[in-house]
Amino acid sequence: MSDKKKDDFMIREGGPWSSAWKIAAGIGGVGAVLSGVGAASDMTRFAFAYVFAYFCFLTIALGSVFFVLVQRLTSAGWSVTVRRTAEFFAYGLIAMAVLALPIIANLNRLCPMLTRGTAHGAEHASVMQLVEGEARADLPPGPPPTPSQSAASVGHAAPSAPADHAAAGHAASAAPAPEHTAPAADHAAAAAHAPDHAGAAPAADHAAAGGHEGHDPNHVAHEETLEKKSPWFATNFFYGRAVFYLVVWIALAIVFFGYSTKQDKTKDPKLTLAAQSAAPVATMFFALSLTFAAFDWVMALEPSWFSTIFGVYVFSTSVVSSLAVIILVTMSLRDAGYLKDVVTVEHYHDLGKLLFGFNVFWAYIGFSQFMLIWYAALPEETIFYHMRWDSGPWAYLSMILIFGHFVFPFFLLMSRHAKRTHMGRLKLGAGWLLAMHVVEWYWLVLPNLKDDFKFHWMDATCLLAVGGLYLAFVFHRMTKHPLIPVGDPRLQRSIHFQNA
């Protein structure tokens, strides 16, 4: 390929896409300023809105890393001309590491379990012992209560209330009324705080407890389970893991982007072999880091909930969103005249098949998680779906995901013609799934606020801030390198690729 031909794959100054990064940076800057204004008034609401926005784009970057790794693992030739687009979006993980700082700074607001491995955890334990001791003092002589009775007798008040308040409230409830002429309201208040010695606290007491665990009356029975999770959420250990995840992702992005762009200049085939050799170990680190980051940063928003399949679920939505972005961006670049002769209908046929297949895989994982949790009916698992089905608006959003993320795209993308003859349908399907990706992360993150469905303007501004700044970094990098790997020895094979 001549130098002139290679220059044709560079974004030209003053041409289409040359100012895309500036536009994205402007949008991101405006979103960041508005989000900062909102954070000054309600930091907790900002923190949850920011997590929602951050994972919308982090998963796109991680899915792009996976796409690159798979092509290297399989020595794929067909994907060479579209692989560089994935490499650009994967390289954006450098920006995502910086954009993670607001989340790390607000982890104490996002993850209530972090307090259990610190001095607050010790204070919580002492409060539990004090309240439990006072509750037992009221019991008549006889055998000691079982652990479940003891846990149920203290209710939810201790974990969510200061020590003085908890002790005073329960002491007052244990004291007899001074006169039989006390107002009925006083008797009702005392009854609301009084422990139920039969082993189950009144339903009203559970509802009043509120807090981060108040939506499921069975949470109190799992206090011991939550305490056993405390070492995993020790502050230094937790922050150390967060840094480790980011370092792994940045290393993967830099190493594989470096192999590809260095080959643009040297055309050394040994770089292809080096990338292929590094891919297996890189894939292992990628899988482990993504899985544990999903546990630490998303599942921990509701500390009593767990799902061993959740890491795979986040992986599936990452791949679907990244494939949708690769399709939309390469189509836009073709329309601008950059990739017209090197990314063909044959490539979109394969990208469309991958998009369709991984979206079915996403539905399979989502249904498997739901079915197993429904069948087991463990209270600490079912709370995830209670929060998303018991409230009308959240239930409607759940139905939108079922039909919008699976049923509609299934019939839209299943046909071969949608991937070859009617390319507009493929573009529509990719854009639709990207919109559903945003809805999905709203559905995953925001119910953990334990509020009714209330859209906040910070949800939009944080999305603009994170998305604008991330895309500005990616689009700027696109102006510095060829849009395809011009030095890859399999480039001609990819250009002339034909589906069987």
C-alpha cells in the first residue's frame, strides 16, 4: 500500500470528523459543569447518576477490548479493517480511569458495606450487642433465644441509627408506662419500638426501618451473612482492587493499541505474532477484572444481594454495546468517505451476526439469572427483582427491557437481508440497542437509591459529561492514527473478504 493510499485513511484537517472531538469535548464540559452544580446540592444523587453514566461508557470500552482480544486469539483476517475502530474505543479506557475519580471519592455513599470494615463497623457491632442485651433483659426466664430470634428482635434500627438513638429508643420501649391514662398515641409509639419476643418483628417496624436494606423484611435474618462479607469490603483492600482493575484495563488497551499502531510504521509481522501470543493471558486478566469490578462497583450497591452470574451479565451487555458502536462508527466513517472501499457489506454481515448472537446471549444470561433466583427464592437474592418489579414505574422499565432489548431487535436483526441488503435496518438495530444499553444501566443502578422512580436532570448531565469526555479522547486519538491497521500483513485478505 503506497504512502498516498495510507494517507487516505487519515482523518483530514477540515474534513468530516476532524472536529468531532472538539464537539464531544464541548458537550462533556457543559455536562461536567452542570453535574458539578447538582453535586453541590445533593452529592448522593449525583453519585448514583454518575455511576449510571460511567458504566454506560465503561462497558463500551471493555467490550471493545474483548473484540480486539478475540480477533488476536483467533488470528482473524476478516476483521482487520474494523479492528482499529475497536482499538480506538478500547484505548479510551485511559480517559475512563480519570473519569473514575468521582466514583472512588463517593464510594462511602454508594457502597454501605465499606463502613463495616472500619471503625464504623466496630461501632455498629457494639450497638448491636447493646441493643440485643437490652432486648434479652426483657425476656422472661427460660432458654435463650435462637440466633434468628435474636436477630429479628432487634429489627433494622441498629444498623441505620446512631448508637444513642438506638439505645434510647429501645430503653424507652422496655420501660412500663407510668400510668394507664397515657394517651393512645404513646402506647402505639411504644408498641412500634417494642421487640417481638416470638422471633419476628412487626411488619410496620421493618417498613419503618428503611435505610439501604429496608425493602425486604427478611434482611434482618441475614445480618450475619453481611458481617461475613466485611473483610472483603475493608477500605484499603477495596480501593486497592479498584486501582488494580483500572491498571489492568489500561495496560491491555495500551499494549494492543501499541502493537497495532507500531505495525503501521514498521510493517513487522512479528508484532502480529506478539499480539497473538499475549492474547491468552490478557484474556484471563480481562475476564477476572471485569467480573470482580462488576461485583465491587455494581452488585455492592445493594450489599445483601448476590448473583454468581452477574459478571457474565455485565460482560454480555459490554459486548453488545461495543458491537453496536463499531457498526455505527464505521458506517459513519464510510459515509464520510474514509472506509468506503475497505469496510464492505461482508464485514457488516459478520458484525451483524455477532450483534444478533450476543444479544441473544445477553437475553439468555438475563433469563438464567432471573429463573435461578426465582426458583431458589432466597430473600437476599430476590431483593434485586423486588426493587425492579414491586414499583409500577420500575416494572414498566423492566418490561421495556424485555421487549426493547430482546424481542424487537431479535426480529429486526434475524434476517440475512437486514445484514446485507437493507443496511439501514442494521444501523437502526445497532442504534436501538445502544439506546437500550443506556436504559439498562439506568435500570441496574438507580433502583438502589430506594426511592420511587424519579428521573433527575443530573442523570442526563452526567451522561453528557462522561460520554462527551470519553468520546472526545477517542475521537482525538482517531485523528492521530490511520483508521485501519495499514501495516497488518492480513489487511488485503480483510479487504477482499467474502462470506461463504
